[in-house]
Amino acid sequence: MNAQDQALLDRVTAVFTEQFGHAPDLVVRAPGRVNLIGEHTDYNDGFVLPCAIGPANMVAISKRDDDRVDVVAADFDDARDSFALIPPPERNLSQPWADYVRGTLLVLQNDGHALSGAKIAIAGNLPKGAGLSSSAALAVAVGKANLALNGIDIDNRRLAQIAQKAECDFVGTQCGIMDQLISAQGKADHALLIDCRSLEVTDILIPDDVAIMIVHSGVTRGLVDGHYNDRRRQCEAAAAAMGVSALRDADLDNLAAANLDAVTTARARHVITENQRTLDAADALAKNDLVTLGMLMAQSHASMRDDFEITIPAIDDLVALLQNAIGDQGGTRMTGGGFGGAAVAIMPRARVADVQASINAAYKTPNGDAPLIMIERPGPGVAIL
Ligand code: GLA
């Protein structure tokens, strides 16, 4: 186990023991993710290219012999939540993190799994609001931990679908499957090309000498603020107007023929072109062709900025600075749902120190601080430790 995971394991175990008076039965780890390309394509039945990263959420758990669930969140000042499994839990609302726990347990039960009560401690080392999927990692970890506690084994694809349903139906963000699926199925050293219609996954090796850099703009984002669901509705309206079940099935000729209003046309154009870019990027990555990959990432960012309108000026600046520092041997774009969060960059490992130095010198967060910069290798998906 690496030092970062060991520190998190020690912390979640210590909080559990302090709060509940004994050691946990088991601990589950579920990673965050960074998406290399393919943004807002997942809920359009399209393609995405994420990888799991090192930072993660851990859930320590033991059984209770009744149907109560007691939860402590180490990262929120040991805030507590307590609820019964029967009747089914309702939303907590006052503590957003708690709804990922309640929602996941509710969906698991609705899926036919008999769960016992539990004592749960949660801790993570993913930066919040960075667009690195800490909430999906939480739902996946909570789901896996409760299943394991009750001796139930389901495949990780189903686990991801349950975690996604908790976010859509209980928390209320109409998200796609990308974040939960990569947290559940991530593979060390690989990005995963995911077909979000069939859920078929193709592993793409990221060579040792290629680095993934994540730079947090310092502008935090919230998914539930309505913009996300708006975009999804616009995409569905565009697909319906073209007579296809999802934008995955449309091309630019269909779009031109449909004569939609300017905004809906732009939203659909982003998704249609982004799907093709994602397939092309997976190809380029597999061939270690960082020049082509970089061009596709630049086009993706421009499309998110101009057509899908989900970037913000701070991220546009950060991406421009990164591109300038990287040159043409690699690329960069905003990653995640948008309206803040982080930029992802891919470059030869040998370029990392220089790029890091120029970003530290040139970019400041809105608070005037140097940005958080993470250098990542793709890691594995959810696991019982
Ligand atoms: C969020 C959602 C994902 C996906 C991305 C945008 O992370 O949870 O399902 O739609 O935004 O690509």
C-alpha cells in the first residue's frame, strides 16, 4: 500500500475506533477519477475516456444488530448522521454528504439486497469541488462496504449503476454513469474507453513516461446547482427533435437538417463532435501520439467553452497557460462537469517539473494562492482493503 493510502486508512480507522469504541470489521477504498476527454457525453449514450486516480474515499464499517445506520464523516468535523433502514430513509438535506450514504443504501435495498444496520466512518483525500468525483467515490465505497458487510457479492458494473441511481433519484443530479463506473472498474496504468450505451470498456495503457497532471482552479463547483440538469434537458430535446433516442445516434448532417434554435444546436454540436474526438483520442493515446491527443483536447476545451458553455474564465486562463507551457507534445482541457473545478493535462513525464514551475508562477486561485497541482498515474478501482 502506498503512503497516501496508508495515511487515509490510518485516519479512517482511528476515527471509527474513537467514535464507536472498537475497530471496524472492514475498510473499502473507492478512487476519484479524472476524465481525459469525453465530457457530457455519458448521459447521451456516448463515449468517455477517464482513469481512476490515487486520491480516494475510504469507508470503515461494522455491523449493528438492529436496522440503524450511524455514520461519522471525518472530513466534516466528525459530523454524524443516524437513520433507520426501515421505513426507507428520506433525504437529510442539512448535510449533503449524508444523502449519498442514505441514497445508496436505499437503492441497494430496492435492488433486493437485505442489509443489516451498520456503523460507518468516512474519510477521503480528494479535493472537494474539484470535479474529481468525490461524491461518486463515496457512493461506490458505501455500496461496496455494505454489500461486503452482509456477505453479498455483485459485479462492479451493477454496483456503479446502483451508485448512479442514488445520485439521480435520491440526490437529484441527473448524472451519467462515467464517474461511478470508473471508480468501480478503474485499472492501474490504464485509461478506460467506456461506451456508455453498452457499458463495454476498452483498456488503454498509459505509457510510463507519460504523466497526467491535474490543476485545481480553486473555483469549486456544485453539480446540483441546476446547470447540469439544464444541459441534459437541452441534449434530450435535441435528440428528440432529430428523432433519435440519444445524441450518440446523430451526426452533424442530421443536426443541420433539424434546424434547431442556436443554443440547442450548439449543445448538440458539442456532444456529437466530442464523441468522435473521444474515439480519436483513445486511438491516439494507444499509439502514444501525444501531438494528436493534444489537438483533440484543445478542440474539446474550445467546444466546452463555446458550444456547451460550461467553462469559466479562470479555467480558460489556466488551460491557456498549461497549453503554452506544454507546447505541442501533449494537451490540456477542463475536466469534469464544468462551472469550476480542475484542468487535466497530459505530457511527457520529462516536462512535468517545467510545466509545474510555470503554472505556479503564472496562475493564482481567486484567493491569490498557488493552485493545487497533482501528478497522477491511473490507479485501480474499488477494493476491500
Ligand atoms: C459529472 C457527471 C458525469 C458526467 C460529467 C461530465 O461528473 O457525474 O456523469 O456527465 O459530469 O462529463
